[in-house]
Amino acid sequence: MIASLPMHDRPEIRAATDSFWQAIRQALGRGPETLTREGDPWDQWQSPDLLLSQTCGYPYRARLHGKVRIVGTPDFGLDGCGPGEYRSVFVARKDDPRSDPAEFSAARFAYNEPMSQSGWAAPGAYAEARGFAFADTRRTGSHQVSAHAVAEGQADLAALDAQSWQLMQRYDSFADKLHVIAATPPTPALPFITANGQDADAIFTALQTAVEVLPSETRDALDLRGIVRLPPAAYLAVQTPAPPPA
């Protein structure tokens, strides 16, 4: 069996993530002893041996729908978001006088991956709704690298999921050079998934139990407020914008 929790698995909170998995495993009564942290996430997500992982809403609606089951969605208690929602924040350098993402349409826009809801789809849809596009894009591979590129003057604007930004403010000194100039509308947050042959209801109950029994300091380290159920239709209804320019 495969279990992985890759989405916010920073070194600073890795022990908390491991504790969360052990609580899930104990509540479920089965599962691998340790989380998988190596290998291609796509291979893990699509494996018939997948017990639990976490993906992004864009990969789910684009490629994983019908191949996996959604178990539940974490509630991070993010500002401006309902339970089980998140959104992207646009960050720029504090010394940059521009205050509207539209002013950055010709500037260097850093994003993590083209199939990222928070890094590309949400900001792309935000721009389309306001009649502009990001023309000069830089693919970085991660939200942290995108933000660092802006802080160091290698890019001018980045879109980050609000939970990643919250963690950067806590742990990355370069975040002091940045500020949020806008945010996208909320969308369903990063779903926990399992293989089609697994009992998603039992895993959901185990996730809920794990959050309840975790020490408060562990929940706080992960910013976990709870686990909610959102239907697949909520993810499939999210707008997919045009891909980044080649």
C-alpha cells in the first residue's frame, strides 16, 4: 500500500506530518508504517495500491477524475475562505509600487506548474475575468521557489496557495520582502484521494479521528482545523484557463 502527504510537506513540519499519518493509520487500523516521499506523484496517485494521498484540484479534474476517489478536504481556516476552501494570493516585492495584478500583465510572472490550481489555473482565470493575461511567465517548480524569485528580483509577481504563503511567512526570511496585493476567489482545497477499490468512507472517518486526537501543537503546526466532504462536482466546476504561453 502507498500513503503520501506531499502538498505542504516542508522539513520544518515533517515531524507533524508524520504524526498525522500515524494517527490516521491507527484510526484506520492498517496502512504502511511510513509515508512515501520519493518517486513520481502521478505514479502514486494512479496506483491501484494507493491508500491515501493528496493532490491538487486541477490534476483531479484534468486527469484523475474517475481514476481515484476523493476522501475529504482539509480545512485550514484560511482568511476569506469557507471550510475546505483555499485561494491564491498574488505576492510582489514591497518596494514595487504596482498594486493591481493587471499592472503586471507584461511583467515576469512566476508560477510553480502549469497544472497547478493555485499557481496557474486560479491566477489565469482571475486574469481572464479581468481582460488581461500574463505574457511573460516563468515556471519554477514550486511555490517556494516562485516566491523566492520575486523576493530576489528574478520575477515580479507570483501566485501562491494561501496555505503555502502562510507557511512561508512562518519559516522563510525572504517572505519579509513580499506582500500580498490581491487574492483570487476561493476554490475547493487540495483533496485527499484514494484508489477506486478502497473504502473512502472509512478513510474519511480515520482522517477526522486523527485530527481530533492530534495534540493541539501538531494541529497548529499543520494549520488543520478539520476535514470536510466536498463532492467531486465542486472540483469539476472550477474554471480551467488557457495554458501558460509556450
